[in-house]
Amino acid sequence: MAFGLARRELRPRVPLQPGEGDRHHLTSLEGLAALSLDALSSVAYGPEAIVLVLITAGTAALTATLPVTLVIAALLAVLVVSYGQVIAVHPDGGGAYAVAKKDLGPRTSYLAAASLVVDYVLTVTVSLAAGAASLASAFPSLGSYLLEMCLVGLALLTAVNLRGVAESARVLMLPTALFIVSILGIIVLGLARAHPVAVVGTAQPVHATEALGALLLLKAFSSGCSALTGVEAIANGVPAFREPRVKRAQRTELMLGALLGLMLIGLAVLIRRDHVAPRGGVTVLAQLTAGAYGTGWPYYATNLIVTLALAFAANTSFGGLPVLMSLLAKDHRLPHLFGLRKERPVYRWGVVALALLAALLLIAVDADTHRMIPLFAIGVFIGFTISQIGLVRHWAGQRPPGWLRRAALNGVGAVLTTAAGLVLLATKFLEGAWVVVVAIPLLMLLFSRVQRYYTAVGRELGLGEVPPPVRLTDSLVIVPVGEVSRLTQLALTAARALGHEVVAVAVHGDPAKARSLRESWARWDPGVPLDIIDSPQRSLVQPIVDYVQRAAEEGRQIAVLIPEVEPLHRRYQILQNQRGLLLAAALRARTDVVVCVVPYRLSL
């Protein structure tokens, strides 16, 4: 017999809760659904952003849609390769923040973290608002309920993500597949047809207000780069993948780049060939859908699928921001509670914080997509640029084989993202981009102040130092009581086990009740002295606090043990008096004594 070993069938089996175990981490396909839908669904508004800029130079300028898209696709390729490198160098997640912290110093890491927080919050709001607007385009009667639809979608996503990232990934598998098939179907059928099957929306007059020049092309490029949002989410969420995490995350990043590039270029070809211009009441993508499928049921089904994908695209932030906030908490730059999680691999405080911030922003802008897109892209470009510059610094410092080629690639990416960000900031500053200019420094200040506080606390607590020897002192345990009962017996038994000396304290304003309690105590004779405090005002908390403060003046270690009745069912909790909780709160606020609560659990 092998001692210490039990047969497999004899070992106790504890059922796993949702989110526990490695099987509840992400595979590559699940990662594509959970962390990439934001980037993939951006084809619903990225090409339209290009068209809206170019149309200011007249319909003839729309032929530049394809060249601009090809440049964006080239930048996408650079970013995909770069973030594949980020995944390998920083497998614990964090993306641009992890790169900046390691290679660019604390201040730049503050900037990276702030831009990522802004990006993630706006990803949720823009995706939900765009999804609601798309649904309203297909069903105009819903146009007055955009905010309500966004808030309902946000609540559903929050509930799903509190169950675990893997569970949300499985929910998103079908919508992601349907969205990819629908967009590819638009491209294939649209290119196969000689002309659009149907035209939807109302024609709008076009008045050329600008000439097609370098500046307008730069504006179109920077606006179209909104289609690149979400590319960094996989690098931020590497810890959510199954082992081997790095390879799975890199594979997912490549799949994302290939699909997104194919869809962007395909839609741009259709826009150029069919001269698709903005029309009233519909999106550019809806026009392309009608041109490929007609206006029958496939048109409505595709619009519903696009709406669902845009709504679920917000899930990218729920997979990335809580992980980023946990890293900030570990670095003492956010409250430590953001680094806590239960058995499920979910940072619930981060999920809740993201949901609240997104809800507040949606309410503030009344779910208007166009008011948020300028804010959206700037934070993304800051993160892109920092990650590229950080990798250049990393390769220059490490100098592995082929480092010069990698550094040159990242340098080109940094130049392109910096140019796009500056153009977007300059052209959209008065349209709302100034909010990001204010919000990001405020977030940086928050991170700095939180870190300064934790540093001061660590210094005061002597963390990392050898403390003085432990002093042995006499102890006194004070037990507030009301009358002789089993509750009192339980409290005194616990108190006798805690300290050398125990004293019971009662507060009474009625002399007759005080005399009755003293007589009952003498008959019981628990071996613990009883002090009765006279309180004509019938106040309970303040007399006991004063009593404890006087006892603490003698230099002894004081502990106050408060008995508390706990009913079996929560619905009866409100029927219990809350004086014990009030007393505990007052003692913690006004004294330095140890406060303990001993529960007496009822059977009802």
C-alpha cells in the first residue's frame, strides 16, 4: 500500500464554479470573439468616417477612399506585428502600459494607462451607441429610444462578464461568426454584381467646401484610423488565454489583422466603384448592404447582425480594462481592491467600474456616436504611439538578432500613429477632443496621488523593515451587554478565551431595570464583573465609548467584543436592532482599541 495516496475515484470532487479552472480561459477562437469584436465591428463606422471627410471636396473625391484605406491597412499590418511583439515581451498583459512602465519611465506609463482607460470606456459607449443607431436605421420607430437601448445593452454585458470572460466569449462566438460572414458576403456579392441591387436612404445635396489636397487626405486618414480601435485589446488581455498564452494570443492577433484588413479593403473597393456617398437616414454600410443583398429579409437580417456585433463589441473593454486596472492596483496606482478577484478569473471591481463610467458617459452625451468618436480615436493613438516607441527602446537596449529591422518597423508605426493623432486632435479639438486633453492629465494625476499615498503608508508601516520586538502587555476585554441571556453567555465565553481580564458593561437609564440586571447577574454569577453606566439620556453608544477611552488610558491592550444576533434568513435582518454595528463603527472611528463582533446565529 502506498501511504498518502488515494485512488482517483476516492478523492473528493468539488464542482467547479463558472470561470474556474484552465478550461475557462480563452482559446484562440474564443479570444477572437471576446477581445476582437470591437476592432472587427469598426468596419461599420471606419470607412464611413473616411467618406464623411472626403465628401467635403465633392463626390469625385470619393475615389480617394481606396488609397486612404490601403494606407490604413498598411498601418494595421504594422500594428498587428508590433502587438505580437508586445505579447511576447509582456505576457502578463497591459499592452502600452506594460511597455511604457518597463522602457519609458513612470510618467509615460501614467500617460499610457490614462489613454487606455479613456479608450476602453469610449469603446463601450461608442459601440453601444453605434449599435443602437444602426438598429434605429433599420427600424426608424426606435430612434427616440437610443439611450434606453444603450443602457439595457450595457446592463446585459455587465451581467455576462461578471460570470467570467470565458462565458462571455462563448456567448459572443455566434454573433462574431455571423458578423464576419455578413460583411464578407456584402463584399463578395457586391463585387460579383455589376451595379447595386437597391439604393436606400434619401439623397442629400453635396456642396464642396474644400479642395482635395494633402491636408484633407490626412484628415480622412486620421478619421478612418478609428477602424483600428481594439487592435491592442488582445495584448492587454493575454492573462485571459489558455496555456500556451503567448502563442494563442499572437495567433488571435494575426487572425484579427487578416480579417479586419480584408474587410476594410473590400468595403473601400465597393465604395469607390459604386460612388457611395452619405445619404439621409442610413449608414454607408447599410447602403452597401442594400447594394449587395437588396432590401428584402437579408438586408434587415444583416442590419440586425451588425447592430448585435456593435453592441457586443463593447465586450472588448470588459476583457481588457479590468486586467489593466488590476495591473495598476498591483503597481499601487489604483486602489488595491481593483486587483482582487474571487475563484472565477474575473476582476469584478474593474467590471463594475467600467460599467458605471460608461453609463455616466452615455447619459452625458445622450448616446450620440458622433460626439464620442473624436474622443475615442485620440486615446487609441496615444496608446499606439507609446507602445511603438517603447518597443524601439526595448530593441535598442536588448539588441537581439534582427533588432534593427524590428526597431525600424516600430519606428515607422510610431511616426504614422503620431501624425494621425496630431491631425485628429487639431481638426477635432473644438468638436469635443478637448475633453480628452483634460481627462488624461486628470487620470495621470490620480495615478500619481494614489501611488504617493501607498508609498507614504508603506513608509509609516515600515514595510520591508524589521520591526521592534513584540511587547507583552496586560489585556482587558470589554463586553457590552443588555441582559442575562444565551447571547451574553456566548459573548463572555468568547471573551474569557481572548484576554486575561474580562468586564461586562451595561448602559441603563432606568434605575429599576439596572437594579433588576444586577440581581440577575448575581444569581447567574458568571465569574465576570459587571459595570452598569447610568445614562439618563438613554444613549447607548457614547457612554460605552467614553468608558473604553478611560480604560485605554491605563496603557493596557483593550479589546471590545460586541455580541450580535444574526437571523438565518436575510429578510429578518431589518427586524434586529443595529446598535451593535453603530457601536463598532463609533469605536473604530474614535479609539484605537481592537473591535470584535461575535455572532449568535438564530435558527429562523
